[in-house]
Amino acid sequence: MTEIDFSEIGVYQRYKLMASLIVPRPIALITTLGEDGTVNAAPFSMFNMLGEDPPIVMVSINRLQDGALKDTAANILRTGEFVVHLTDEAMCAQMDACGAALPPHHSELEHAGLHAVPSRTIAPPRIAEAPVAFECVLHEKLETPSRYIFIGRVQWLAARDGLVDTEQWRVRLQDYHPVGRFGASFYLNSSGRFTLDKAPAASTTPIDEM
């Protein structure tokens, strides 16, 4: 085994190791509102769900090299509202384009060719092209020297038509093709799906529903 003492290596080395080994990670494409009403959109892969009661998600946003806040972090701190979108294969390139370093008064949605639609419970809009959107309010925050960690409480879910069966409360996974972040600049799709379920076929949940 290769043994590494994290107290003996630098921040960059720790980041490279953790971000390349703790994979794949879901990608949150987050919309917020700037002070002037500009719709900001940015992707973050230090993201996941934390629980369902209450329904909370987590996103970790690093500071810039000069210590300044990214637009998303500054907007969440000011308004306490944000929308988390999951990215699928169809909009992967547009998600990546939202990572461009634009001035705060320039919307990444326009830059990426995406379109905003009103949210139901909060001011920041949703992205029309996204298969899934969680409208969130700030539940709690943590601050470290390098980043803010935001815990959002989900108030509303919007999913692409046909994706969710609200009678059985199942997701039709055959229609859902999210992408995840791998190491460096690599991404993964979800085309290679398999199960380790050893139960008899008649009692299993098909891969296309969960």
C-alpha cells in the first residue's frame, strides 16, 4: 500500500488526491441571483444529498486565489436561495460552458445557450433544459479557510415530464442519463448500469424504475 500522511503534504496535493479518488461525483449546476438581478449559473462537483428528513443537499464552494468569493457563494450568502440542477448527457457541454469566468453582470445561461424559467418557491430561476431541479433555501453553512459549505433545504422538485411516477414514487431510470465528475477534466456517463441483486427475478425492481 502507498501510505500518505496528509499533514505532510500541501493543499494542492490533498486536493488532487481526494478529487481524483473520491469519484464519480454528481454535478450540481446551481443558479442564483446577483444583486442586479443577473442569473448566475455555475457547476460544482463537491456536491451530494445528505438526507431526506429534512430534505437537505450539500455543496462546497472554494474561494478564489485572492480570497474573494465566487458569484454563487456570494449570492447564496446574500439571498439564502439557490436552485440545484442535475446535468444529463444532452446538456453536458452547456453545463461545462457555465464554468467560464465571466463578470458578475454577465449571465452564464446566455453564454451557454440555456434558458431560465421561473421557480415556484424562490427568486432564482430554474434552467429549462435540466432534467431535474431542486429549489433550495439555505439551511446551514460552514466556513473553512478555503471554502464555504452550504447545506440547502429542498422546498420543491421539478423533473422533466415522464421522469417521475408520482403514483408509485419511482424514477424511470431508463429516461435518466446523468453525468458525473471523474478525475482531472474527465466525466462519466451512466450508460453502463448493472445490479448485484441476488434476489429472484420476479421480486426485483427493474433497472428502469427505482
